[in-house]
Amino acid sequence: MFSKLANAAAAASLAIAMSASAAFAAGKDIVDTAVGAGTFNTLVAAVQAADLVAVLKGDGPFTVFAPPAEAFAALPAGTVAPLLMPENKDQLVAVLTYHVVPGKVMSSELAGQEIAASTVQGQAVTIDGRNGVTVDGANVVAADIEATNGVIHVIDAVILPQ
């Protein structure tokens, strides 16, 4: 019970922080928006290690399902550090591009339906908007953070390709 309350409180505080950062996002691309939010340090480091900064600063549009640092920290011990090593770059790219869908998909377009959306990685994610919004089971805790080249939806877990 306590962990559910703690998770709810963390999600609420993240949503408030992301709402505040939505105003900060005005005129910034996805990467600069993520950096400015201050909650995506691990994600930004991973994007840099995977050499995806230029791609995510590109024209897009992209929809990014962005896990904050807490979501990476919740992965089993010893998961993140090896992914950031140069010899595992292909695996890191696969994980990161699994969080990106081509096009700009706003949460209002997802309401009331379940869809399979192709990711940049090549596999599909299941997006369920029938009761809140989830992506492969990860909850969207803040939605529709617009950037000049797409939109960010904050999710509470790292999603992994098959």
C-alpha cells in the first residue's frame, strides 16, 4: 500500500514538474526540451552515447515516450552501465529507438482506443488509451509536452523491445 502511494506521489510530482517544463519547451526541439526539464539525465546521456542527438534534433516530427531517471534506476542492477559502453551501442540504439514513434501523436488522438504503433526501432508498441494511457504497460504520467519537432510523453518505466 505504501509503495502504491509513494508511486502515485512521485507520478504527481513528475506531472507537475513536466507541466512547468512544457512552458520551457516553447521553441525548443525534443533534445533541448528533455535537457531543460532536468528529469531526463539518464535518457539524455543514453541518447548522447548512442549518437542520436542529431536525429532527435532533426525535423521529425517524432513522438517520444520518455522515461525519467527514476525509471532507469528501477531497472535491474547492472543494466544501464553496460548499455552505455561503446561495444553495446547497437543494443542501446535499439532500446532508445523503441521509445520513438514517427509523427506527432497527441494524447487526445489515443483516447478510448488501443493501437499498435510502429517504432523507429522497427517493432510495434501497444498504446492503450482506454483507461489512462499506457505504452507497453508503462503509464504515461505527463503528456503532450510539445517541442518544435514533435512531442514528449513521460512514461514511468523503460520499455524494452522483444
